[in-house]
Amino acid sequence: MPPQDPWNTLEIVKLFAGVLTPLSVAALGWFISRRLKRLELVQWSNQKLIEKRLAVYDSVAPLLNKLLCFYTWVGDWKEVSPEDVVKAKRELDKSFNIYRHLFDDEVYEAYQTYIHVLFETFTGAGLDAKIRSNVNGPDGDRTSHCTYTWNSAWSGKFSEEKVVGKSEVRKHYYALMAVIRKSLGVHE
């Protein structure tokens, strides 16, 4: 009778399985842990992005509304001077250009469409954009209905080229606000 080999094949397989099982459990645990940390990082990044988008929204929404009121002759339009309108456009341009990469491309495109409906841009080197609205319109006379003293030089800030109606202004305003709302994750 041949001597018994203490390390027969079955014993080797048992030993191999005994070592491999804890190693595979540890590897699987490490892999799951890493995926969970990556998921947490993505969630944190998305939360910070939404917070920043909300901060930008808080700064641009009142200015967008100011323009809407001025062009549709509603709300506080009587308190908004042509100087205020041009200043609001400058601030909006700055914000939308600085933060355009935090939003979907359609937000910037909708903003550009809205602004080009409201303003005649590129009127000359060093010149402000012109306000596409009537000084005297079907809703009244801006010079006499405003709550501030009208500066006669402001009449030159207006362009009566391609002036659109209130419904068109509202349509583009609501389109812009809808894509901003969508980019904030707010759904109807």
C-alpha cells in the first residue's frame, strides 16, 4: 500500500477555495464601496450645481421680469426708466455669459432670442443696444405716465424697427423661463 499523500487534490481545492472566498468578498466589497463613493460625489456635485443655478436664477429672474413689465406696460413699468432697461440688459448679458456653461445650451439660446426680440443690438461701436419699443404706444405715452422725470435724450434709446407686440414678448419670456425651470429640475 502506497503512502498516503497528505495533500491530495481535494485538500488543495478546499484550501484554494478557503483562501479565494475571503479575497473575492473583500474585492467585491471594495468595488461596491468605490461605486457608492462615486455615486455620492455625483449627487453632491449635482446638488451644488443646482444650488448655483438657483443663485443665478435669484439674480436674473427679477431683471427678466423688469424687462417683461417695461415691454408689456404692466406691473411697475412706470417706475422703470429706459436707463434701467439698458442697465438690466447689461447685467443679464454679463450673468448669462458668465454662467452659460452651468446651464443647458437651450437656456442661453432662449435668452439670446428673448434679448434680440427686446433690443436692437450692435448699433455701433461704444453705443448701447436700442430698446425695441415705442415711446408713445397704444398703451400710452412713456414720457408722461412714468413716475420719474423723463429725460428727452432717452427718446434716442428707442428703436421702432422690428417692434413686436406684448404677446410675442410674453411668449419669449415664458419660453426662457420654462427652459430655466427645466434646467433646475422643476417639472410641470
